Amino acid sequence: MDKQRNQDKVKEEQASELVLANKVLASQNKEKDKRIDELVLANQEKDKLVYELVRANQEKDKRADELVLANQEKDKRADELVLANQEKDKRADELVRANQEKDKRADELVRANQEKDKRADELVLANQEKGKRADELVLANQEKDKRADELLLANQEKDKRADELALANQEKDKRADELVLANQEKDKRADELVLANQEKDKRANELILVNEELDFLRGLFKK
């Protein structure tokens, strides 16, 4: 009788332990399923981030191509500015030569006037002729001064346009620098995204190890 009671008691204890083990196993299975769901969500997020990284790299390549084209255009305009400056220097040299010629003729005019004054003292008729020619010379000098003023205005306009082109090139260089900074920032964020993916992969591996440990414990309970 006592032996039977002891056997029943042992069976009840074993049944209780089995029920408790089943509860623990069920809880562990539930936790394992929860972590599997989290791993699936993490993988989906990882795929999304990889897709965004690919898109960002494509956009980066596109902007790099645009920057190359912009630099080529800048070089082209720089060459045009060099040619314009060479033309400006050429015209400046021509103006210098024209001024030298004008000074030479002015000296000749002074000498001619000195000779004219000398002859004017000698002849009244020569003075009258000299006066007439002097009037013509005044008109010629006025015309010459007018043309010199026009040339000066043309040179000023040319300098103004060259300055405007230089300012435009500076603005273009500024925007190119801003684009380079933007690309650097984008590369920095892409590196941060890569590090985040590595951290996510690390956590996924840790979750896999936890799952393996749970499977091992489950195997122990089954035994």
C-alpha cells in the first residue's frame, strides 16, 4: 500500500515537473518566435537601407558627372576669357602706339607752329593762311579727341564685361565647391549607413546564437 502511494507520489511529481517543463518550453518557443519575427523585420529594414544606399550611390554618380561637365564648361569659359584678355592687351598696345603717334604729331605741330609764328611776323597773308589752317587743325584735334573718347568708352565697356565674366566664374566655382561639400556629406552618411548595417548584422548573429542555445535547451528537455 505504501509502495503504491510512493509510486503515485513520484508519478505526480514527475507529472508536475513535466507540466512545468512544458510551460517553460512554451514560453521559450514564444520568445524564440518573437525574436524570429524581429529578425525578419530587421532583415526587411536592412534590405530597405541597402536599396536606399544603392539609390544614393546612383545619385552621387549622376552629380559627379554633372560636376565634370560643369568643370569642362568652366575650363572652356576660362579659355575664352584668356582669348578676350589677349585681344584686350592687343587693343591696348594699339592704343599706346596711337597715343605715341599722336604725341609725335603734337611735337611736330609745336615745331610747325613755331615756324608759323616766325613766318607770321613776316607776312600778314601768311598769318591769314595760318589762321585758316589752325582752325582746320582744331577741328581735326576735336575729331581725334572724340574718337579717343569713344575708344576709351569701348575699353571701359570691355573691362566691365570681363569683370562680369570673372564674377560669374567665381560664382560657378563657389557652387562647384558647395556640390563637392554636399557629396562629401552624402559619402559620410553612406558610411554611417554601412556601419549601421554592420551593427544590425552583428545583432542578427547574436539572435541566431540565442536561438541555437534555445534549441539546445529544448533538446535537453526532450531528453
